[in-house]
Amino acid sequence: MIRKVLTFILLFSLRGFAQTDALKPIDCSQLLTWMTAGIPSQRLLRLARERGVGFGLDEDTKNVLLSAGVDQGFIRALQSARSAKTDSGCPADLVQAAALVHRQKYEEAEPIVRKLLLITPENADLHLALGHLRQQRGDMDEAFDAYADAKDLNPFLPEVHNGLSYVFSQSNDPENAIAEARTALSLDPKNAEGYRYLGLALYVNDNYPAALYALRESLAQDPKRGESYYAIGMVRTTQKDFAGAADAYREAIRLNPGLEKAQLNLGMVLRELAQQRRSVAVGRKSQKANSSN
């Protein structure tokens, strides 16, 4: 009984912490850390609208954010968000880390994040960023450890559960991957990445119709996310719907020209389509020859 009461008190306290934190305007440090953690612009802007922005957007700050990889549309959207102007500025090391991640230089960004973690080890967002960097570098064990640390510090951040879902999918553990993605969506039902990772987990679980449904839900929330089209291409390829896969990969490349894996897969499915067309042509030619005899 005492354990249940203590558990309830802990959970209540965490919920209170999460709700209080959610009311705070986003400062520049947090925004840059989330950018380093790979959180998409659509999600960042929604958080800015919900919570407000805690820093001024003068010309110097705009230039800093532009150097970190955002575009002018992102700046204009930030300007329309409620502003509290409580922040002192944008730390140069986080600007550099976010800029490196934008250029996909994950190996160079990682030492910056690790150095910052030595200073503030209780920063869940930095652990999330480290998890993203290790994930991008293909180290799922260290990515899991970083995401788990972030989860211990802030279990109410959907992106933490998205990261864990991806790691579980890559480890061929679809049940835990599905559970983590659903947790992310329970925390934020409009989270496009939550639907994308749920779709990937369902794909690993060989549930292709459900995977496609989840991926379409992801695009309904964020129609400009090339990675979601890439995932649809993966599902279509497995279903041997090469024409549908090619369309998905083309859209992924249009939205994200740097998505090299989509370019590679597009080449593969185009070769499969060409082979199919040759087989059909040979079959028709053979059928025509037999009918003439």
C-alpha cells in the first residue's frame, strides 16, 4: 500500500513538473538543442505557438538561427508566436551543434553535446540530442542508453519515446517499438513523428496495411516530411508494388534532396519495374506467337 501511495505521489509530481515545464516559453538554448536532436520544424513551430518564445528575434538572433539551419519561413512563423522575451541569447556552442546537424555532420556535433552534458547532466533535451546523434551514426546501443537517460529525466517528452521506438524497430523488437510510439502519441496525438515511428514498427511487425495507415496519418500532420514518404516506399517495395514505391521515393527526394537512401531505393525499384515490363513484353510476345500457331 505504501509503495502504491509513493508511486502515485511520484507520478503526480512528474505530471506537475511536465505541465509546469510545458507552460514555460521556449528559450533559444532549448530551441537549438531540439534542432540538434533532429526534431522537425513543423513540431518546433507548433511548440512555439503553444508555449510562446522566450527570446527576442532581432537581426542578430535571426542571423544566428539562419546559420543554424532554419529558413526565412521558420523565422516568420516564430515572429508570429507569443513572445515573453525572457531569454538572454543563443549559446554559440548550440548554434554550432545545430548547424552541424543541419549539414548532417553528426560526428562533429557529438563532442559539443557531450561537453555540454558534462556541465548539465540533468538536461533531458541534451540526452535526447545525443541519442539522435548516435542513432544517425548507427550506434543503436548508445542511442538507446541516451534515450533511456532522457526518459528518466523527462518521460513526458514524446520525442524520447519516438527515439526509443526507432531503436527497438532497428533491433527487431516490434512490440516494444509499437508501445513506445503509442506512448509518444498518447502524449501528443498530433505528433507526426510518432505516427511515422509507429508505421515503421508496424512494418517491422509485417503489418503492412496498418503501417501504411499510420504513415498516411504522419503525412496528414506534416505533409512535407520526406522521411514519411520514404517509409511508404519501403512498405510498397516489400509488397512488390514497385510503381507505388517509385512514386513515394520520388516524393521523398523532392521534399528532401539529401535523402540518399531514397535515391538508392528509387534506382532499385526502377530496375525492378523495367524487369517487370520486359517480362510482360516477353509474355505477350510468346502468347501472340502461340495464338498464331
